[in-house]
Amino acid sequence: MQSQFISEGIHGQSVVFSPFEPGILALVGSQHFGIAGCGQLSILQQVPGTGNIIERNRLEWPDGLFDAAWSEEHENQIATCSGDGCVQLWDLGLPNAARGPISVYRGHEKEVVSVDWCQTRGPPMFLSASWDTTVKLWNPLQPAQPVATFAEHMAMVYQAVWSPRKQGVFASCSGDGTLKIWDARTPPHAMQTFQAHRYEVLSCDWNKYDENLIVTGSVDKSIAGFDIRRGPGGPPLFALEGHTYAVRRVKCSPHHRSLVASCSYDFTTRLWDPALPAPQRLVSIFDDHTEFVIGLDFSLHQPNTLADCSWDERVALRQF
């Protein structure tokens, strides 16, 4: 079964399920494919008992929005990032939420394309990754300046994502072809650097069951898995091939130990199981989008459910 939402005039960049409320997800996008125009944050709701998705809130920013991350502390708060080098924190519970974010974090010199909220216990923190080659750590209560800056990548940083199990540890991936592992408590040097792909690495994600396994997606059209205990230098644990253009985003399932989802500039979203024999690893293909598929997320509350968004102005909610 599939539900969809049409974001008229807005090209989707990222879609994320709420960790608090079943059936709630956030879509961020931009006019004109993010090249020019405004950005938009839409809070979508799946109508129980129907296949309909409705827009519950709509918030705007004067530049394109590229990613979003729900707060792990407040069910109504969500961070977004934009092409003008800013990160925004919105509070959806406020009656005047549409007037603008409650905080704006400035510090990057170029587009901010990734934001991720820390999931482990400890003080509230989130990460932002930018085309200025840096990752920054923020305390949401202190927007004046970042807590730390991580600046060892040699090209654009496309994503930074917290480990869901190791406190203070995160991974980042970059146009320099590397995957780096960091400890936010001991900046500014990376603990490990993997030459993950020959070309740009556009996405990475941690396995939710194995704290040492990270998956990457690349411009070289492949997906790779790395065991950080093995250290840099060796081959990946597995490589998944089948996409015909760059892999834009990868996500590891919160419900299945070995299930990985990917979306691509080849207009498809795919499900993989690298634990299966090689010929059977491609589990499903969803090929109904008519433009680049950019955003992807699994539902925490609904097993076997994922959402994707595309530059064709469509969000699809899929059961598998």
C-alpha cells in the first residue's frame, strides 16, 4: 500500500518521521530545486484508516531548506538547515510558530546540507554539516556560537550523523571520498578515517543493532558497509551495486538488523539485505518517481514503513 503527498512548487530535499508521534513526518524542500527561491518546512500527518496525508503546518524560510532533525527532548521542536549557511530551530507548539524559528544558528560559510540531533543520553546537542568542509556541534540553548568545529575534511561535507549507541560519537562523509569517525568530547581530530569510495560520499548511517557498522552511499553508484573495529585500509564488509546513478541517501532500518534503504538520482528507492547471498540482496525497488529521489526515512512506530521525497514534488509513504 502507498500514500502520497504533493508539495506543489516545492522540490523535496529531506523527509523525517517524528520520533514521538506515529504518522507524523516533516518534509523540507525548496523552490527551483534549491538553486534559488524560498525554503519550506511542512509537517505532514497520515490520516488514520485512510491512505491520505495532509499538511498540518507550513513554515517558510527565505532560502532553500535541505535537511531536518526532530529534537530528542521536545516533541514540538525540529531543526532545519539552509542554503544561506544557517540552522533554524522551530517550535511547532507555539501559536506564532509560522512567524519564524525560535533560534537561528550562524557559523557556517556556505550551504548547510545536514543536521542531526543526538539520540544518546546526555546534554542536548545537534550537528550541522556544510559545503564549507566543516561539521559543527551546537548546544540548542546557546545559538551564539558552536560548541566545537570539526574541520579535517578536504571537500564538501554532505552528512554528519550521531551514533545511536555510543555517546558522543558521530560519523561524517564528504566529497573527498572519506568517512570519518569522531568523538565530540575530544575535538578537533577524527579518531578514524576510511577511504570509503573513489568518488564523493553523499550519505552515511549507523546500523541500529551493531554499534560498529556504518553504511555509506556514493556518487560511484554503490553502497558500502564498514566495521570500524577493523580500522581503515581494508575492503568494506560488503558492497551493494544496482543503482544506475549516484546514491543520494542511505538509511538503516530501526526494525530489521540487516535491512538498508537507499535512494538515488536514478529516480528509485531500493531496499537491500546484505546478510543474504549476493544475488538476493536487492529486496525491493520502488521506481514510480519521475525525478531525483533525495530524502528517505524509516518510521520508528510503524514497522515495514518508509517515506521518500523527490524533486518531482511528491512524498511517498510505502509499506513493504
